[in-house]
Amino acid sequence: MMLATIRMTLPAKKHDEALKILKSEAKRCKVHPSCLGCHVYEDLQEDNVLVYEEMWRSEEDLKRRLRSAEYRTMLLVMEMALKHPEVRFNKVSTSTGMEMIEKARSCAI
């Protein structure tokens, strides 16, 4: 699985416009069969910071997304940012859930 994350600080006057575009883009992205999830977050500790996250089944699926005409919309939103956005692509090899908490807590006792 590939996790793509973009964190950007926007001018106050562009925040609402960028949020609207990112929400729309997330809806379009989620219907793609290889997309495992897509989310838009607002940072509650920093004003006008948005985080956009996509999860893809494979690295090749992510690369197809990055080459797509639709991804130009993301690039345009990133250009609105006050400074260079923080962009991260992470390959996830394993994933776990509640069992990790249970295992860790049972060892601590």
C-alpha cells in the first residue's frame, strides 16, 4: 500500500477555496478501484493548514494517479500555498489495528 500525504499552509483568503477543491477531488479519487481511501483534514493547531491524504493499493497505482490529467488539480492547489507544501509518499508493508494496543498493554502489566 502507498500513502500519499500533502500538508500545505494557505493564505487565509484561499483556505475555503482550496478546501472546497480538495473535498471535490477526494470524492472523485475515492471511486477509483485502486484507491483505498482519500481524506482531507484541517489542522486544529495551526490556522489555514490543510492535509490531503490518498491511499493506493500499489506504487504503480499511485504513479498512474500522479501522471493523470486529474492530478493537475492537486498541483494547482499546491501552488496556492504560502510556502512549499510538505509532500510525502510512504510505502506501507504491514498494517495492524486494535490487536497492537492489546498486545502492547498486556506486556506492560
